Amino acid sequence: MSEPSLSRRAFLASTGLAAFAGPSLARTGSAWAATAAKVATPAPAFSAVATTGKTVSLADHAGKIVVLEWTNHECPYVRKHYETSNMQALQKEATAQGVIWLSIISSAPNEQGYVSASQADELTKTRGAAPTAVLFDPTGVVGKMYGATNTPHMYVIDKAGVLQYAGAIDDKPTSRKSDVPGAQNYVRVALASVAAGQPVKTPITRAYGCTVKYA
Amino acid sequence: MGTMGRMSRLLAIALLAICLMAASAGDGAAAWSGSPRVTVELVSERDAVAPGKTFWIGLRQTIAPGWHTYWSNPGDSGEPPQIDWTLPAGFTASDISWPNPERIRLGPAMSYGYSNEVVLPIQLTAPANLVPGTRVTVAGRASWLVCEKECIPEEAPVSLSLPVVAGEPGLHPTGAPLIARARQAVPSPSPWPATFTATPETVTFAVAARGLVQDRLSEVWFYPARWGAIDHAAAQQARVDARGITVEVARGQLPEATAAPIEGVLVLTERLDGGVVRQAFALRAAPAAATSGLALLRSVALALAGGILLNLMPCVLPVLSVKALGLIQHSAGSARAMRRHGLAYSAGVLGSFAVVAGTLLALRAGGERIGWGFQLQSPLVVTLLAYLLFAMALALSGVFVIGARLAGVGQSLAARSGYGGSFFTGALAAVAATPCTAPFMGAAVGFAVTQPWTTGLLVFEALGLGLALPYLLLTLIPTWRRFLPRPGAWMKRLEELLAFPLYASVAWLVWVLSQQAGPTAVAAALGGLVLIGLAAWLFRISRHARATWRGAGLTAVAALVVGAVALGPLAGTAPARDPAQAAGGRAETFSPRRLAELRAQGRPVFVNVTAAWCITCLVNERVALRSDAVTEAFARKGVVVLKADWTSRDAGIAEMLGSFGRSGVPLYLLYAPALSGRVAASAPAVLPQILTEGAVIDAVNRI
């Protein structure tokens, strides 16, 4: 042992304990996370132009249950739910009970899923969809405000304007149409709870699908 | 992307409809299929299948530039690949072992996945009743999502045909290196404990990866295993300091995700002189606040029990017994005085523990990788402890009598001036206890040193309280003293008898010294012990001598003690012993050359970097490394065990430790067999510091 023993070296070290704090490794962050809507808090107010050309605001539907559906008709996950009529059935079921259903397209111009008003109406017609309105969000402001990352990405807002559900349409995160029949539809369950004035059992889930084609 | 993407998608659908199946490219390699974006094939590590054997295959995805497929946690969108197997009768397939992913940012969303090429390893187990000479075909349907900006779900049949052989199948020339590389990218179990703390806005992970150098780390990123706990897309603030790595990130959307441990993969990218190394560790971070309450309680209880057991250790028992004898002799004495003696003794124990533990915790905070018993790493401390115990033993043998003011053993108990002595005895008991490690101490101390200093100190003080407790209770509760035997002549005999555990402790410490510092140190220490003996004898006779002689005698005693102590550092300059001697057992002695030789021979190698003074190492060896199951696992895979003994300093071992970002032991490395020289330079799996049988066997099974 020609070198000093560990304990003696350690004692020497202890006499001059240095602070080892180095500079932190900085990263770029997500710019929108802080502003995203939060379940169990009031849903952020927004306005967007509908296919009719009229501006629709969340505030217009105060006192009603509102469903927000982010969509992109070319996304395979969206197609899974439209080509099985799963989405349309839910839209009809909900709107029949007085629920306001807003389908929102946040695709930027030239991105997948971006459509004109007439194309959007045509899609609604040919697919037999039944939303209250289809809204355009080409700048992505509304989508980012709600933290919508996927299509489909679903939100349920109660009569008091509080966000009660955010996430996936169901519990089978695949693009396989054969998974639709066996799936538990989170939105249907959430709507039933909200209508009954009860807390939503599974208020937050991981949305699945394609990324929203923001600008 | 619009037109291009749409066109390629149309093309893809057309091609998918045809479902390309290329001609088989020979055994173990595979028909490829897929789309213009992703082609898939099954590759095999082996060129044949042996009955009853487990082997690796891989789903290889070749991904067109700009496109990506997904990890097990795909991030904010996407879907991991899947395989629906059609296996021959009796075959079983494991889940995919996921190689660590890369980050793909798409607008505000973050995906975790793969680009260019990925091989997803899967373990197949063949049934025992396979007939050599036949062929088996492993088939399945692979499905995956591939995204550029747009996403396309794709699927394709995959299959692999292999001959069945009786003996050990050979490595497949193309498949084996592919799978070896993929498995290197699969996260290894984190060698560091991790915790997290959550606020409403953030989650902060603390990974006790000490000894890393911040400047060399170009990137630190935590990939959670599941969605919800952290915001995938948010910035991660990583800090590397003496305590380890902390990563702070915005909280995810799922509030309940922070109620349970958060699992994930910590990827460290390190700049080395030769290039960049990316290492992935599978972490399971426990909630810091939730566990520490329970864990603290458990550790305090364990420490208390361990402290009580310390009383029975040969180096402590005599000290305690002599104190107890004093109680017997003075059981008629004032209850108040006794209580005070008990408290003074306890204060001595606690104070002594506070000093040692405080030093230990301060040094660890400064980045030293040391544990309990670190004092004994110094041959000087070992030598001085041997002197101390020898002097105590001589006192018990009656060679000399320790004055009341000095130690307060025995008859001085009732004297008021003996309180200081009681305090000193307590401190002595604590010091004498340090070489003796009670069974419960390991876990509690292991916990204590990873905690903030207040918590750590609390656990050490619980240990001290346990040590003090038996004597303290005897002094505090007078009725308990009724159970003590009556005083008598037997007490003198017992005192003399109790000298022998101390002599035994001295013998043991000299053995430790011989392991640590070789024959010269032993000779120096033995010489010192002779001087201590002479000093003790002179001390006794000078007390009865005339005043003039007494002064000279005491001066001589002091000179002898100084001389003995001066011999101590000689221990530190003695040559190191032959490490092979300590290695023992089946293990071979480590040397970088031997490691390279074995690796070149294609042998799997387990390197055990250990030290005689490292309690964790010894516990690991006993609990995990020497167990029958581990021995069997090593034998089955033909693993050669190399033992690197760091009891004495060794530049080669220190350098190796340094290359793994360590400054201390234990370190356990498992090198997978090198494959036809192609991955001979690959990094080994680093096993956790606290080994369990299961952890070792798992690691061995992975190679």
C-alpha cells in the first residue's frame, strides 16, 4: 500500500467538501403543455369556424354536455371507427340525448386530413356521420389548447362546462376494425356518467391514433 | 408530405395486397416481406434448433428513410409492433425484448420508436421431443404502424425455417451479430436505486448513479414505460452531481400514475475518447416520500435489533460484561447514580456513532463511494484498534488496573467521578463494535447511506441505541437488577475470562491486517503489541513506586505507546499481498489480459470486483454468487468467473472501475459470449450492486 489508504484520503477530502453542482443539461420543451386543458377543471373557451361558415363557440353551448372529437378522415385509426360505423353510432346516440358533438379538424393546409368546407360536409354525408358541427382549426390553436395529440382524440365536457373526460375513444389501441366490437367505449361510459351527474370512473386515458397534423 | 405521402401510401396498399414473399435465403434467414416503407424478416441467432433448447430470434424491420416504427411505449401516438405466432407444436415464444428507442418529435407530440433498422429480439424455446434431422418452421404475422408524418398500419407474414440438430447448434453468420447488437441495446437492469418526487407540475427522478462525470454526458433522457406519469414531449432537466443523476420533467396527465413506482428506461449518452456510447438502464423509481416513511421505520427497527445483537460480539461483550459486573458489585448503590452511569454510557455510545456516521455521511455526500466499516480500509485504523482491544484485554487479565478517571470500569462505577468513565466506556464499546458487523446491520446501513443525512444519522443512532440498550435498561429499571447473580469471588474469575474474547478479537484484527497489508504490517503491529504489553506492565509497577520513579515510569509508558503507534504507519507501507490468495474458490484471478483471452475464446465471463472490507460484496457473495442455483447457472452457460480483489489498492482494477464510472466496489459485470469476434469489444451487462440470486440468474439467462 504505497498510496494513502482510502479512509485517510477520504478524511482529507472531507476537509474541503466541494459543491459538485454542474450546469444542467437544457432541453427544448413542449411549448403547449402548460396551457393544455385539464380534466376536472373548466374546459378552455374557444371559437372556431364551422363548415357552415358560422363561428361556433364553446360558450354557445353552455348548459349542455359537449363532446369534442379531433378527426382526420385519412388517418387509419379514424377510419377504423368510421368504417365500422362505431363513431357515427356514438354521435347519433349522443346527439339524440341533446349532447352537442363538435368534430374538430386541426390539420393545417396541405397536411393530411385538411379539407374544404364542402369536402367536410360531403364526408359527413357519405359516411353517415351525425356531429352537431364540424369545426376547422387550421392554426391548431384549439387543438393545442386542449392538448390534442391524436386523431381520434376525445373530450367530454359536462353541463357546468367542466372537462370530465380526455383521451381515447376506447380501450383497444389498434387500427384493426375487428377490435371494435369487443372494446369498452370510454366516451359512451363517460357520457352516461356525466348525464347522471356522477363522476367519470376513467376520466383520463392515453389517446391513440395518428398524430394531429398541426402546421 | 401530401402528394408524396399519399402516393407512397397507395403504392403500399397495392404492394401489401400482393404480400411480397421473397424466396427463402437459406437456413435461419428468412423470407422477407413488407412494404416499400418497412420490410420485415425473422432472423435467428443459431443456424439450427436443438431439442429442449432456448434460443434467440429477432424480428428485423428495415425502415425507409424518414419513416419510423414504435417502441413498447409509443409515446403520444402510435402503436408498437406485434407478432401473432403460428408456432410448431411445443414451441413457446417470449415477449419482445425492446431495444432502447429514439425520440421522434412531431409538432407538439413526442413519439418513441425506431428508424432505419431495428431488430426486436424474442426468445424461442423448442420442445424436448424434436427429432434431429427434421426441419421446423416458425411462422407468424407481424403487424406494425409506420409513420412519417402520416401513419400506415401494415402487416406481413414472417417465417423462419431451421433444421433440427442433436448437439449444440452453431451461430448463424448473419443472424447472430444482428441479434447480439440488438440485445446490447436492450436496457440492462439499473445498477442504481431510483426514487421520484412529484409535485402538481413536475416529477423529479433521483438516480443514485454516483461517480459520473457531467461533462462527458452529452445526453440524459428518461423514457417512461407507460403513458401518463410524465409529459413525453416536455423538456427534461438533467443534472449530474456527486449524489447522482436527477431528471426533472413536467408531469403527465394521469394523476394516479405517481401513486405507484414509475418504470422506464434511462438512456445515458456518454462521449468517450473513442466515440459516443449510448447505454440504457431499466429503472423502477419508487415514490420517495411514500417509501421513506415505511422504509425508515423498518430500517430503524432493523438497526435497533442489530445494535442489540452487537452486544454479543466478541469485541463488545467483554466491555458490556465488565460494566454489568460493576452493577452487581454496586447493586446496593444509589439508584440515581446508576441511572446517571447508564445515561453517560449511552451518551458515549451515541456520541461515538454520531462521529463515525457523520464522517461517513459527509464523505459520501462528497462523492466517496464508501460504506460502513470504511474505517477498516485503513491498516492504521486496524492496527490502532488492535492496540486498544489488547490494552483492554491486559487490563482484564490484571496486568494493570485502569484508574477510575480513565475508564470507570468495575469498582469505580458508583463514584461520581466515574460518569466520565462511563461515557468513555460507551464510546469505547462503539469503537470496539465497528469491526463486528451484526447480521441486521447490512440492510439498515445500506439504506441509511443512501438517505439524506438526517435520515441516515437517525438510522445510525438507532444502531447505537440498540448497542447501549441492555446496559441502559439495567441501570434505569432497578427491579431488573434482581435477576443479576450475587456478587462474589466469581466476578474476578469472569473478568479474567472475558479478556480472552478480546485477545481473540486482536488475533482477528491482525489477520485482517495480514490480508490488507502483508507480513511487514503484521510484524509492525505485533511489535507494537509487545510495546503495549511492556507499557501496561510499567504502568502498573510505576504506580506503586516512589514519586521520582513514578514520573520516569509514566514517561516510559507514554514513550512506549507513542512507539507502538508510530509502528502503525509501517503497516501502510507494507507490500500488498498476492491477490490470488484471497480470490479463493472456483474463481480465477482477474487481469485485463485474462479477460481479453477469455473473450477472444468466445467464453462468457462474470467479473466480480470485490474487497475483503466490503460488506456488501461479502453479503452478495454469500447470498447470490455462491448459491447452488447461481453456480448451476454459471456452469450451464460455461461462464468463467473472474475475481478482481480490491482489498488493497490496485491500479488495474481502479482503472476498470473508472471505465464503468465507478470509484468503488462492488461492481459486477457479465460479458456475453463474443460472436465470431464481431462484438468482442461490446460492453458487458452491469449487474446491480445488491445482488439477488434471481438477478444473477436472469442476467446469465440473457446471454
